[in-house]
Amino acid sequence: YNGTIDKYIGDGMMAFWNAPLDDADHVRNALRAALDMVAMIPQIDAALRIDDTMEPLRVGIGIHTGTACVGNLGSTVRFDYSIVGDTVNSAARLEPLSKTYGVAIVVADAIVQAVPEFAYVPLDAIQLRGRESAMGIFALLGDETVAHHPDFRNFLEAHNALRTALEHNSHADENILKALACGSYGAQFHDYYERLRRGH
């Protein structure tokens, strides 16, 4: 999807879009790349699996969009073509939240504003280290086809009703059950709802 792999960091990878070549659709391309990565995990897990006692393979992805400095960074002794800036730092801090919230892809509110037609589920408003204001974070579940599917629309309605109930301390358990009953979407958010229940 026209991305640039910047570096590998342990078992992680950083990539960016819209450089070195301009890409007018860079946000959508980044989102589609992330969705394809998640879709490939079951196939990779099956290829690596030795027996059923192994923990399932999972991936966590954080995505943000904004201004950054891209180019040959370093000194005359050593330099790399890389990317730095607040947007990069924020994306790196979103990635571990995928484990905290039990979802595969966490995106910033700036992503939702840039590509509103994809299938997002609101998670929280958090204050990342180094930032003065809170940032809305969302789980990305699919592209525009998923966003318009009745199953996703029903789940999103139940999910939002649950969040509203929790804010007002009313009927939380009943709304959790409704959200969980929404097929595969509800099942993906089981751990998230347990976290909400404990938090309220």
C-alpha cells in the first residue's frame, strides 16, 4: 500500500506513508495495510503452530496522522532515512494500547477525521505522555464496506449505548450483554467490556 518501512524494533516494526513519494491517499493506504496485516495473522499462526497449547499469535497496531520531519537524519558519520516528530511519538504510544484495550488496531481521532467512512469503534479519551490535551482513541475494525454492513451498524449502536449507560451509571450489565450478543464484533470486545465494568 505504498508505505515505507522505517525500521524493525525488537518484535515490532515502524512504517510511514506519504514519503519519499507523495501519496494523496496515504491515510487510507495505511489503514488498509493495517487491516490486511490483521487478516493475515490466522494464516501465519496456523503455519507456526506446533500444538494447541501454544498461545495464539496476535498483533497490535497504532496509527496516527499529522505533520512530521522526514529525511536523512543523523550526522556525516552515520545517518538514516527516517521520520521524527510528535505524530510519530503519539503513534508509538498508541500501539501498546491495543493490548490494554484488547483490540488489534488503535487509531487516533485525527485518523477518524481524515477517513470518516471506515468502521471505527470509540474506546476512550486519554492523555498521552508529552501531550497537554486528551486524545480520542478508536478501534479500527474494517473499511467502508464493513462500516455500512448492518451487523456492524447494530454492534456500534449497542456499543455506544453501553458507553452512554456507563457514563450515567445505569443498566451497564444489560447493555454489555446486548453488545456481546452482536456476533463476532461483540466477541472481539469481551475483554474491553470487562475492563469497563471493573472501571465503573
